[in-house]
Amino acid sequence: MRRTADSPEAGPPVSPWWQDAVFYQVYVRSFADSDGDGVGDLEGIRSRLGYLELLGVDALWLTPFFRSPMADHGYDVADPRDVDPLFGDLAAFDRLVADTHNHGMKITIDLVPNHTSDQHPWFQEALRTGPGSRERERYHFRDGLGPDGSAPPNNWTSVFGGPAWTRVRDGQWYLHLFAPQQPDLHWEHADVRADLVRTLRFWLDRGVDGFRIDVAHGMAKPPGLPDMDPRAVTVMAGSTSPDFVDLRFDNDEVHDIHRLIRKVLDDYPGTMAVGEIWVDEEERFAAYVRPDELHLGFNFKLVEAEFDADSVRRAIDRSLAAVESTGAPATWTLSNHDVVRHVTRYGGGELGTRRARAMALVELALPGVTYIYNGEELGLPNVDLPDWALQDPTWERSGHTQRGRDGCRVPLPWEGEIPSYGFSRAGAAWLPMPPQWGSLTVEKQLEDPESMLSLYRHALEIRKTAQGFGGAELEWYGAPPGCFAFRRKGGGLICALNTSAASVPLPPGEILLSSGPMDGNQLPPETSVWLV
């Protein structure tokens, strides 16, 4: 059903629902399996909506569930306007949207505009029609270099390892910044832009509240596809370094595409888009969230920060500075489906868990939007999977030198003592689950007031109900080395973090919540606290 603008008689304008929302990222394959095939699906998500409401999140973000050969677990999309049978069908999606809204939450979905699957009808047509055809113009097909065209058209490499070009039978090469099964679209082609608009409207008309745009700094390519300096740094999906520019990403022409997306969203009041933006400079980041482009930009500064007060403070300051002139709120996340889970990044075991608890309170105290990756509220670590279980294309593309992202994608443990812990009635999940996760299940943690899950539930409840969380600016206090404290201007909440090796005096105020046991009026190491 098409949305309509709010009535002008409805009262004074209010902030958009996403302005300070807590989003919960659902990695669809790993959340809940309803049909016993060992893979999560849409009905599995729907069956667990009560848990997400109990947790206290405001909105969901679903990773791709579209028709796909699954060469990259759904990020190789063969039909962006249908549900892959592995996950359900359109009727199941419609039920999920309706039930999510009935539980008082919004629902956003992934959009994958940089590339398609090599099984997409367009790419198959391009292979059939041959060089010079209009069908090939939708992608980046080029003749190779050298007298026989046997060398790739330029020196670009794939993010997943190896060259960014694959040769087809007629001798031409096509560009793929990711896996060979993910050919990059040519965004100067009118068909590509028209199809994006059709896809956006298809899902908006089905009631989705917004999109997360995959590789939002990609899509646009420099004219002529020149060679790049091989010393250009690649961070996850590409970034710039101070000395060498990664020509594959963050080209200025990409902003025309985001203006096109925003124009469609403006026809559906109350909808939004957040971009996955791996760029380092604040000025480059800010360009993506100008008033006529994306509503939000996915910010990875906390992901990149070490568990060190100075490192975390720099990440916060830079994140706030990046959006200061745009009017867009900052976004915060500690983990997602592409990076090592932060319990493991912070040292693993009890140490990593204490630090993850401390950083959860820091993140949730900050002004703006928070993204929680499914399982972080349970304190799940990365899993060291056996070689035979690895499925991420990075493993093969790197010649078995990079293990890929499967370790952060292991399914969630819900109940019981043995795998698959209620995730599926199948004997095994699509990735093996550790035998020691019985203590981390939702069932166990709901009964334990000191668990990670209880900490998240309590923090989210306070965040919604306490008065101290107003205002978009921070005021920093003086603090001992290895520590910091900030106050939310306009609200009054104080958050203090101790990453040093010794307890330090608390700032003045009444304690609302702490990430671990307190030491009288001292803040222990690897601990954070909220005060008013």
C-alpha cells in the first residue's frame, strides 16, 4: 500500500523515527530456522519477534533474502524483487512486515546496487549477445591488454582476492570488485537506474520502512577505468589512504545515484536509507548524508578503534565531526556480518566479554543511531571454524590465506545444552555451532540478571525512559590516563569508561547502570558506568 504524507493538522513536526533508533541486524541465514533445513529463514524471524520486542530494539535490518545462487550468501542477487525459496516466499515476507509492525518495530532491508549475480538475466543476455551489444553496456565489459587481449584491462584487484576481472569465452573481460559471480553494473546505463527505481518502489509498496545500501561508496567508476597505484590501501570494501587513492570506490559520481534513491524515498514519507560507507576522511563521509542524499551513513569508527580510552574518544570525536554540518545523526556499531565480533577483537574470553560489556554502554550512551548485530547481545565470540566448514568466497579467492567472515556468522543459540541450541530442529546448522555455547543461549541468559543479555535489555530500557539522553552534543570531562567521561549536553547523562589497569574515582552523580561490579566510589578497569 502506497504511503501518504502525514496530515498537516496532526500537530507540530516530530523528529524522524530513525533519529535515535536502535536497529537490530538480522543475518537471515543465522537467526532462526523454521523448516528444519539448517538455514535461517523469514518465518524463523517472525517466530522470534517477541524476543526482539522484549530486547527493546526499534527496528530490524534484514540481510539479503532475494533470489540468489548464494555464491556470496545472497549478496549475489539474481532477482532483487523476489524471495529465494531457501528463505520463504513473498507471502512470508508480507507476513513478517505486518507482524514486525504489530510488535511496534520498523523493518528495513538490504539493497545491493553495485553488482548482480552472474545468473541474473541481464548478465546471461550479455554473455549470449557478445561484444558491442547493448546488453553488455549494462556491465563493464572490456577488451584485454596485450596483442592477444590475454591481460586484464587494468590492474584492479578484487576485495575478495585475486584480479577484479574475469575473461569470457569470446575474449572480453568483465569487472567484478567482489567475486567473479558478482559482475559490477555500469551505472551510466539508463536501464540500470530505471531498474533500481523499480526495485525500491516494489519493496516500499510492500511496507518496508527503509534500506541499508550495500557498498554505498561503490557503484560509480572513474572514466576510462585507469590503473591504480598498487600501494592503495584496501580496508574491507575499500577506502582511501592518506597517500594513495583507491580508484574503485568513493568516486564523486556516486552521489548522483544516492540523489536518485532519495528522490524515490521522498515519495514515501517516513522511510529512510543508510549507506555502508567505508571512507576515512570526515569530509568525504559527510557528502553522503547531505540533505538530498542518504538519511544516515554507516559509521565504522568504533569498529576500527582499539579498547583504549584515547582510541575510542578519537573515534567518537571524528564520527560526530563527520555529520556536524549535515543535520544527520551519527551512527554507531561495534560488530556486523563482515568483521570479527568485538568480544574476540577485545581479547576474547572473560577479558573480551568485560570489555564488550563496557563498550556496549559507551555506544548506547552516544547521541544518534545504534546498530546491534544479532548475537552481540548474547556476548557471542567469533568462532574458529574448521577448514572444511568455511564458505566465505574470500577463503577460496585468497588461496586459503584469509579465512573470511564465517566466524562471525555462526547461528544464534536459543535454548538447550547441545547444538543447534533451538536454532533449528535439524541436527546441524549451516555453520557448525560450538559445543560450549550452552551457557550463552537466550534461555540461560534471560534467567540471569548479570548476563550480557540482561545488560542490553536494561540499558535499552533506560535509554528509552530516562531523561538524560537528550541532546546531540557531548561535553568531555578531564579524566585520568586510560579513562574518559562525557556528558550528553541537553540531557545530562554522564558516561565514564576505564580502560586502564587500576580503579579510578567516579565522576559525581547517581549511578544508573554499570557494565560490571563497582568498587565503592571507584570505577574498576575494563568497566563503564552511566550516571546522572
